Amino acid sequence: MAQTTTEAKPAVTRNQSVGWLRQMLLIRRFEEQSAKLYQQQKILGFCHLYSGQEAVAVGSIGVLREDDYVFTAYRDHGHAIARGMDPKAGMAEMLGKVSGCSKGKGGSMHFFDAEKGFMGGHAIVGSHIPLAAGVAFAIKYKGGDQACLCYFGDGAMDQGALHEAFNIASLWKLPVIYIVENNMMSMGTQLHRHSWTTDLTLRGGPAYGMPGILVDGNDIEEMARVTRDALRRARAGEGPSFIEAKTYRFRGHSMSDPMKYRSKEEAEKAKEGDPIVLFESLLKERGWIDEPTLEEMHEKIKAEVEEAIQFAEHAPEPPLESLYQDITVAPFIPQE
Amino acid sequence: MAVIQYREALRQAMVEEMERDDRVFLMGEEVAEYNGAYKVSQGMLDQFGPRRIIDTPISENGFCGIGIGAAMVGLRPIVEFMTFSFSYVAFDQLVNNAANMRYMSGGQFSVPIVFRGNSGVGGSLGATHSHRPEAFYAHVPGLTVLMPSTPADAKGMLKAAIRSDDPIIFIEHENLLGDKGEVSDDRDFLVPIGKASIVRPGRDVTLITYSRMLKITLAAAEKLAEEGIDAEVIDLRSIRPLDIDTLVTSVSKTHRAVIIEEDWPYCGIGAGISDRIMQKAFDELDAPIRRVTAKDVPVPYSRVLEAAMLPDVGKVVAQVHDVLYR
């Protein structure tokens, strides 16, 4: 795959910034419309929205090369879109259609896009953290200089898989960057009730011999900066990094979460730190975007998401014979 | 052809495949500097170096996941469990990630990996170290489960497993590691996945077994021969997929079947095999299918109690008498 030159540039350019704002808006709109489709029972199963956390994925994925890899957990729509997945493929997946990014076999929690190096949404908390170390292992084994980014929530800090993978990643100096999106809630259990310390860098960084970097996850440029540092370290063969990105999810854990464990005041206050509002203001201040351009951008994104919904609604259901397809590479013999 | 041990046959398979393909590597506890807890990987570190023969911390969940991740991007890991009893710590990785990845991703990612190691009631190892995990893993669509019972099959099946593009659960037996037998030195000697072997042809009853129980079953067949009962012995080799055609052909000839397994009875492999034979060939049966299994108890430490829980020749002969109405 071709390599982009973004990493070589020390500062965020105007074009890149506007592109990032556009991606964040696209994710927000995609999630808002997903919520509606869920309420209409067109999206089934479990559906976890990324609204409020957009700057984490967009700022960090935004400084990757095309040949790098990305893993995330089940709150995966934002990372997939940030990595360049076509919203049509994502929306069709959630509607269970054969044109979906996982042919309708994965759903909201299991988005995959091999072509973009998007290694999946993974739905067992912590389970994908060793997988990301495995991809990093393969990079090193083959002598490459790519890196693997791996996202998870603060709830995953409590899983053994994370601690096993962190130890091995550091021991073997694997080019993996772990980013905990600390949205202060492990499903409905607030951080101080599930973690002995609310400073996750203490649990993930120095304890495993890697830098533990605390960053405001709602500040997209800071996200980009710390990820660049970690990428430099990974590509130089210096090993993994751990980034704690503090953020907040505006919605419930999943669509079926009434959010009784937090006050309306807390949720309202958090919206003052909305990463999109913050970045829009910053870009306006710098004179990099003006109100009419912004309005036009909003309209275009609305249309793009609407187009994705139309595509998904009209896409065919998976053929019944696909039930038995893509189980094994060798011809699958059902034991029936 | 050379006469070698089962463990040497496993090693030959790995060495030959690693010489053939740089994407293949071995990872696990004590596989490198210790030369293998059961000496299966003896000498491999010297030959291939630490890049490809890799000692791991005691972190089954972690290193199995690392193997799966590496396989997703084109490597072909062999992950050794010191014993398959320890795979339960990594159950999530095997069942959720290795088995489901291809399906969940709509065919975008495959996981060409071999999980291998010994298993079974090895001798006074107690309840935690004597598991027979085949039924757990054979339950899962997406996994292939292989269990060789001879040195020749150990080599040919492991080579086929390493060359497979799918996740393979390759279960050896602790008590077979020192067994000797003739093994091919053809570097392309492969035992096809999904093919059972008729180890002893016979007319009167079909004895279906695998792994360590093959020896007991063959001894029972000799004993039965003394009584004039001609037993056909089938070594499954592949637990999933099951070679149902070979079983149906045999049962259509003998009209009677006994399944011999070291696993527990309830929901054990024999239960699934019995069901499949009934679905395909009920009309061919002249007697209900009988099973000889381990007793439905945790594995005890005492030698006496352990022996009492396991199948033996007498128990096999008794069930054959039952299906022959003798």
C-alpha cells in the first residue's frame, strides 16, 4: 500500500484539520441516525454509539499510514469511519445486509475492513488486546515498520487479557499502541467503582515498562500529537506505548441503557467539552473555516449519511446459502 | 521409513514445515531454552533461533491471542500448550477469536494457526491436569479437531494441520509421546484432514475410537478374536470433521457399533458420533450403539481410582457382548 506523508509534517495543516472536522461530524451524524434506526428496530442486537468520543479515533487514526493496522472494541463505528470505511458498508452491516462490511454476519459490534487495515470491532471486553499484540508481532517478525493501534474502554483495564498482552508486548518490544478511551464508565459502573485508581496510566504504563501518556481525548490535536510520538517509538523498534485518552460518551453504554447511574447535570456538563464544538471554534478562531463553509459541510454530511441509509435499506438480504459460507477456508463440512 | 517416537514424529513435522515455510514459527511455554516440557521441541531453538522458537510467559490467554493476531496478517503460528488442560485459560481466544474470525468478518480474515499439545489422563496428575478437551472444541463450527494415535499419524496429521489455512486444535496424548512406530521421511507425507483409518478390518462389530484408546480397543479386538468375534477397529483421527462415510460404510457391514473414548459420557464425543450414525444409518443397526467412556467423575489422583474411571479391555469386551446379545 502507498504511504501517506502526514507523519513527516510536524503540525496539523489546514486541509487536514478541515478533513478531521468533517470526519468527526460524519461519525456524529452516522451515530445519531443509527440511534433512530435502532429505535425503529431496523438495527438489531446490541448497538454502542461513539458520540462524544470522536476526537480520540479521528485524531489518532488521522496520523497513521495506510499500511498500519487498527483494532477496536464493540464501540467500533467511529474507528471504522475514521479509518476510511465507506459509511454505506457500515450502515448496511447494521441492517444485516449482504453488502455490509462483514456481509451481514457481524453487525454493529463486528465491523471489519481488511483493505483499510481495519482489523475489527471485537465484542468480548479485552479479548482483542492480545490480537493487536499479535499483529504487531507479525510486523516485527516480517521486519516491517508499520504499527498497530488498539482501542478499548476503561472497563477493559480490568481484564486479564490486557495485562497478559501488555507484559508480552513490552517484553518483546512490539510496535503496538494501546489507547484506553477513558469515558469514565465500565458499562454502568463508574471509574472510581471499578478501578483502584482513577489514574489509568499507573495501571497501564510504567507497570509494564512503557510510557503511560495522559491526554485530553476531546482535544483532537493533542490526540494526534501523542499518537505521533508513540508511532515514532513503535517504528523505531522501541516498543509499545499506552495512552489514556480522557473522554466522555454522550449516550448510554448501548442503545438499551437508560443511564440511571449518572445525573442529567453530569451529562449536560460533559457536553461543554464536546470535541466537535471545541474543534469548530478553534478552526473558526484560526480563520481556517467560516460559518457558510461549515453549514455546507453539515448539509453534505447529512446527505452522505442519508445516502448510506438508503443504500442499506435497499441492499439485498444475505442469501440463505451464505449461512454456511466463510466458516473455514477449506470446504466446510457441517456436522449435521 | 524410520522407527521413531511419537514426540519425534511431531518434531519432524514441525521442523520440516519450518524449513519449508518461513511464516511458520513455534511459540509456547518452555518450548525454546528448556527444549520443551515434554521434549517435543528439543533442539529446535538451536536449529531455528529465538526469532522462530519463542518462549512465552505463562499467559495462555495472551499468547494464544498473539498467535491469532499474527495469523490474521499472514503468519502461520504453531502454539504449544504444555498440556491442553491449560487451554481452558485461553478458551475465549480459541472459541471466540480463532473459530469465529472468518465468519464474523464475512470471509475477510482467516486464522491459519495450529494449537497443539498433549492431553488426557496421563497418570496421577489429578483433576486439573488430566482434561480431555476434544468435545469442548469439536462443538465449535470453525475449529478443526485432530487427534493422532500413532507416530506416523502424528507426523502426517501435524504437517497437514500446519499447511491448513484454518485454526486447528491438534490434541496429542501424554501417554503416547514415547510410543514408537514407522514414520515416513517423505517431506510431503500428509494425512488428509477428515479421514478416519480402518486399523483392523472385521465383519461382526464396528469399534470406533481415537487417540490413546486405540491401543485398548485393539487389545479388546484380539481378545474378541479368541472368541470368534471379528471386530473392525476404526481410528477416527479427525474428530471434527468426522469421517461419517467411513463409519456408515462399516456399520452397514457389521450392523453393530461400540464407541470407545477417554472422555466423560455426557455430551462426550461418542454422544455426537452415536447421534450422527443414528441419523444416517439407523436402519442398518441390529442393536443400540453402546459407549465405553471414562466414568462421570473428576479425574482422581489415586492410581487405583484413576484406573477404575478409565475404559479398559474388559469394559470394551462387555459392551461388544451386549451389542451382539451374547
